[in-house]
Amino acid sequence: MTETDLELSDGRRLHVYDTGADDSDDGFAVFWHHGTPNIGAPPEPLFPAAARLGIRWVSYDRPGYGGSTPRPDRNVASVAADVSAIADALSIDQFVVMGHSGGGPHALACGALLPERVLAVVSVAGLAPFGAEGLDWFAGMTDSGVGSLRAAAAGRAAKESYEAGAQYDPDMFTPADHAALSGEWSWFGDVVGPAVAAGPGGLIDDDLAYVTPWGFDPGQVVAPVLLLHGGQDRIVPSSHSQWLASRCPAAELRLSPDDGHISVLNTGGAALDWLADHSGH
């Protein structure tokens, strides 16, 4: 995997990850959208499945994380221009997108706003829009998650104040999540630590984006959408993906009743098979 810095026309920098093009004609690019707070390195536990399918992983640190310049007042829709710039720089015309947790809305944004380029979308344990009609947005979240996102909804100053005293809450993860995190998904340690090393700026910008208007409607996504969610998820309750499934025109919902926010990623290999089937390869 190579890591490069892409300089944008507005003076910002994006730190990009690329596992490189497959030698066969059957390979295709998957843009990975990371969760909060992570850097953008693609998910190593899914590399064996990706290699089998000839997948080229492309990803980047969202603005404010890792090696990417902050983008003040970004919204979820801001991702589309950044992904377009990366795809252009790498001479990738069409691709599929996959996001986990907070990466889910960003993957959907690409599907909605780059319809000529995005062939399919996978959202794993992803959020629905804040204030979504007919959805009790906070229902089923842990108290720590509710407190964090309510602080974001109160504005930047309230969110900054909250993060100054925030502590890790192990109860946000289910036993299945803890098992996954002690196994191959211990990989998260490699992407969370660097994401918060320079402070909570990226996390704050992410959470503010989730609870303000996204800049697009998930119903705009005309490409096929696969929504994966754990039925026991305490961070983003599965009702969020159920709501999205009812709004995206070409959505398929796969609920894993016994999984949580992390353990649901054990179904990621099957999601990559689905992407291969919908990538035109």
C-alpha cells in the first residue's frame, strides 16, 4: 500500500491510501470511508477477501484527521468533491464505495452526488440523517453516545466542552464487539490512536456534520445500496439502517441479530462479494 499527499486547488491536503491496481482485467476500486475517530487506512482484516476478488482499496484521512488538512464547517456532502479529486488523480473513472459507522453517511453521499461514477454503495452500521422523519434518532444508543451527539447538536462550543472531559465508555460495545476487538479487529487500535493523537478536532468536525443538514437526501442514491447492521448495536442502533432501507430506492438490508457495532464487520467479506457482483466486473 502506498500513502501519498494530494494537494487540492483550494490549498488543502488529503492523505491518500492506495493498494494499487490489480494486474487482471477483473479488478475494481473500492473507496473506503472510515468511522469516527479513525484515520483512513483501509480495513486489513478484509484484505484476504479483497485479494481474492482483485479489489484495489483507495481511501483517505477525512479533513482534520491524520495527514489531511481540516476543512472548517464541512458537511457530509463535502466528501464528494474530495473523492472526485482523488479518483481523478489516480485515473479511476468509476468505483464502488464502502463505509463503516460514520463512514456510512459519507459513502451514501458519494452515491447520491457522484451518480455517474459510483456503481454501488455499502454502509455498515451507518447513521441516518439527524432529525429523520419517523425515526427516534437517539433510541437505543448508550448514554455516552447520546451525550456526545446531543452536545454536537448544541453547537461547536458545547461539543468542544464535552470532548474536553469525555472518557472511553466500554459499555458502548457488546460482548460480541469486545470479542472482535480482541481478535482480528484489534486492527482498530492502528487507526484510532493516530486519529486522536493530535486532539479531537476531526472527531468534533465529524459529529457536527452528522447532526446538521447533510447536504443531500439518501433517497437520491440510485445505485444499488447494501446496508449491514448488527441487531445489538449500541453506538448506531439498527433502526438507522432500517430507516435508510425504506428511503434508498435500490437498497438491500442485512441485519445480523447477534452482532454489535464492530462484530458486524465480520460480514464484510460477503459485502465485498456483493460489491463485486454490482461493480460490472
